Amino acid sequence: MNVRLIVLAAGLAATALGTVASAQQQLPNTNAAAIRNGRGSDQNLRREIRRLEGVIDTLQRDRHDYGGHRVTAIADLQQAREQLEQGLQYDQGH
């Protein structure tokens, strides 16, 4: 069960990082501009930040180390959260 949580956490971190990277590379279109102007994108990032915080909290409470993989997954998730927060900060300034 706990191994599944670590795999889920790693997958979530990879997805979050991939989403940020993908969003930076896409050319703007009218639908994306409408979402962005409507702040829908900001809400998505904030929702994912909350999800990451929940997963991080759960993993930090786990007593089993899994050979250091749990700690590495936590660090990756924290990095993903920081990237999303930086994206929000960037968006507010532009």
C-alpha cells in the first residue's frame, strides 16, 4: 500500500513538472488566453499545489523509509510545488 503511495507521489510530481514545462512551450491560442484571462489556470495551479501538499504531508508521516525512496519522492514533490508557486508568481508579475 505504501509503495503505491510513493509511486503515485512520484507520478504526480512528474505530471506537475511536465505540465509546467508543457505550458511554457505551448503557443498561445484563444482558448488558452480566455482561460488565462479568466484566472482559471491560476485556480488549477492552486488546486494542484494543495494536492501536492497533501501527498507530501502523508509521505512525511509514513514511518517506513523504502531505502531512501520516500525521502527522494518528498523532495521531488516539494520541488514540483515550488515550481507551481513560481509559476503563479511569474503570472502575477506579467
